[in-house]
Amino acid sequence: MVLDFWASWCPDCRKDAPEVVRMQQAYKQYGIEFVGVSMDTDVEAWKKAVEKFGITYPQVSELKKFKETDIAQAYGVKWIPSMVVVGPDGKIQLSTVLTYKVDKYLKELTTGKYVPGAKGERVSIDGDHGKLAALIQKPELKAGELEISEDKNANKSFPVGMMGDSKVRIYFMHYSTFQEAKNKWNERMARMNEDNLCVMFTNWDGDMELAKRFDKLPFKHKVLFADRDIPEIKCSFAIKRKKGKESLLATYGLIGKCNIDQFDYVAFFNNMLT
């Protein structure tokens, strides 16, 4: 059984709805049941969404706010859309926010083979700086590449990982255990397009040798944030920082502007898709 946690008011849920409907149609022949678990409190809006997307599988709702529902707490669902695959024994086999992971699991379960889409999934997000386009695609990685292992000698108060066979360390400052951090890393890796990486670097101390090395990195989409103009570094962008506001994300002013707001990052990201 597949539980689809969604709501009519959720933009990402509406975006995923056609794909969920497609999967339900594709796997019902194998006896796999889909159940929609709505986080709606407005019955009419819920019904209209069901009709709009042609949802024919069973729907249930507590008609409570998402964080107040018993079923979300019972299944550990902390955001929507989310999908939970429950096995015949009642145990959870998969819990994810990515529809393609459910498709992959069910395809391998029923036919033993899964072929992901070649072009990935194109999405857009509306924000204060305009519409941000994105391409979600599962990367093809070489064996061992970008896998992480725990650096047990880091002597930090938070988990530290080592990437592949390199000397690159990753500080997971917002996680309490390495396993938790690794699970999140793998989840994010699954939706990353390895050939379309965006690499950003801050060089506040004016280290030109480091800036030149960064400029030579074999990434098409990269930007070096510096405290001054560096014409010889084509990927550099000068940030005029407020005194005492060193971080790119440091806020200032009455409307909470960030240092990075000086950079048109929406246009930068959108350009990656052209």
C-alpha cells in the first residue's frame, strides 16, 4: 500500500499529483493500493482538487491542520508532499518526499527493472526575487564517488564526513548523529544533477592564489564572492558588506536584506538550464 500525504493548498503536492495518479494507474494491476491522506481542512477545496486531478483512489482526512493530525505523527511525516510505502506485514518499506523513489521501488518490486527519465523533472518555485526554475534529476555516479564516510578523528561537537577518497570534509553542523546526516546527504544526492552543479565560494581575505585555483575548477556554473572587484577572475562577484556583517547570509536593514541579495542568484540558477 502507498500512502500519499498531500493537500490541495500545497503547490508541490499539486505539481506531484499527475505523477501520483499515473503511478496508481500503472501499479494497480499488481494489487498495489494507493490511499490519499489529505491535510486539507476545507472539504470543498479538497473535493475540487480530487476532481481536477482525476484522483479515483480512496481519500481520507482528519480535517485538521497538518501538524495536528494523528496520522502524520504516527508515520513520522514532517512535510508534504510525502509518500509512505507499507508492506503486507504492516511495516514501512519506504518513506520519501520524492515521487521517483516510490516509482523506482514499485517498479523493481513488480518487474525487477527501473528506467529513470532521461531529462529529469523540471519544476519552478515562486519567491521574492522572481520565479526560480530547477531540474531534478538522479545523477549517474561512478563507484564510490561522492559517497561519504564518518571522520571519527574530527573532534567536533557535530558529525563530520569525508567525501569519497578525497580530503574534502563536510561539516554536518545541524545534525546530531552521522547516520542522520548521511541519510539526508543520500536523499539530496538522489535529486542532484551531477553534470549541472552550482559551486559557490567566498574569498573575503583576498587570497589571489586560492581565487585562481577556484577559477580553474572544471565547473561551468561557479561564482566566487569577494570583498572587491577582481577583473582577472571571470567568475568573481564583489559583495559590498555592511560593517560587522561578514556572512553572505547576514541580514541588515529594516526589511532584512542579506549580503547575497546584491547577487542576482535567481538569474544565475535559471541560466544553468539554458
